[in-house]
Amino acid sequence: MAVVSAIDPRLRQRRIAVRRAEGRRRLRIVMIVLAASIGVAGGYALTQSPLLDLDEVSVVGAFGSEADDVRTAAGLQVGTPMIELDLDAAIGSVAALPWVHTATVERSWPGGVSIEVSRRIAIAALPAGDGSSVLIDVDGVAINNVEQVPAGLSTITIVAVGELGDVQAPALPLLELVQVIPADLDVWIDTVGIRSGDGGLEIDLVGSAVADLGDSRSLPEKLDALRALLASVDLACVAEFDLRVADIPLVKRDAACEQGVTGTPSLP
């Protein structure tokens, strides 16, 4: 004998409502996934379109041929999608230019890149051995070659070695001296160097006299003493100013010159 069990109509309606709600949730999930997929695909397509590729590379801190050198070093090609630009590599390449001290590279949406550089400032020159000179900065980095040393820069009597961008290590002990030489003494100075034998700092003055500064201690005081001697001493036949002790400067004269056997050019 068959047994028929009637389902409460309210329970049936509840089951139907639950199934419909589950269906709507599944449909929403499918639509969200589909929309996200379309968005990702569309976004990627947009980044690969001409609307978001590199149109211009601007340079701040350099002009003319140097700005062109910066663009070339950065290696950022017009037409490359913006998201594919390797800015870290561009920064490294630009910073490797001998005259560049610092470099920053930034995207400028929708289609630009800005490169900003700061320059190395020359404070001295080294002979290059071929008649030209190599300018170096405070870190001893060789910046560029010049045929004539700019006015106001001291020449260090150490021949430059290596390539532009290399640190001229032998010249480093003299850079502290170069930086503290006052402008009013520039006219008296021919070159600066390191004394053979004791390794002390030395200034070759215009004419034939030299100034022996000894080590790098009390350089401003030693230069003050040199200034005072130049202003107060009869410069005829002076061979050397011994400034190794700033408070006890000594003047050494050329005995042969004083006896009238030979003469020495007078200082300015």
C-alpha cells in the first residue's frame, strides 16, 4: 500500500526561494568574474595602446648636447608602453655619466618621463699627459677633458690616469688644500703637489719659490701665514716658505741669488 505525504505549501515556497537565491548568487559571481576579466583585458590593452606609450623624455639640469647624452644614456625609447619602462636601469645609466653627480627618473603620465640630474663641480685640474687637462670634483672623479684650465681652478701636479668617471686617488690628499685656498692667493699659485721624499703638501708659486705646508693640519692658518709673508717679505731670491708650523713660518733664500751669481724671477 502506497503512502502519500503531502508537503506543506509554505515549506515548498521556502525551498523554491532558497534555490532562486542560490542561482542569483552564482549569477552575480559569474558576472563579477566576467567583468573583472574584461576590465583586466581592457586595461592591459589600454596600456599597450598609443594612448599610454612614451611620447617625450624631458631633461632638467642639462642642456644641448649634454641633455642629448642624458637621453641616450637613459635608453628610454619613444613608443615603449609606459608600464614597461625600466626606470632603475635608466637611473643607473645616467648616473654613470662622468659629469653627473645624481640622477632621478620619474614617469609623467600619460606619456612622459622626466630625468633630473645634478652636475659634478670641478675644483681642480690634472695634466693628462697630452697637453690637455682633466677636471676633477671634490670626490676626485674625473669629469671631462679640457684644452685650457678654467680660471680659478688649481692645477695639481699629478698626471691623470684611467678613464673619465674614475676616481683620481693619488690626487685626493691635495683636494682638501685646494678647497681652502682663498681667492686672493690664486694669483700667486702656479700648481699644487706633493713633495717628493716626505710626502708633504707643496705649493709652487709664480716665479721660483715654493711653499712647504707639511701635512694637512691647520691649512687655513698656514695659508694665512703665507699671505702675510707675501705681503711683508722682500721676495727677491726667496727659494722657499717653510709653513710646516703655521705659528713659526720661515723664509729660505737662494744664497747664490743673493750673492748676485744668479737671479730668480720676482713674484707678482
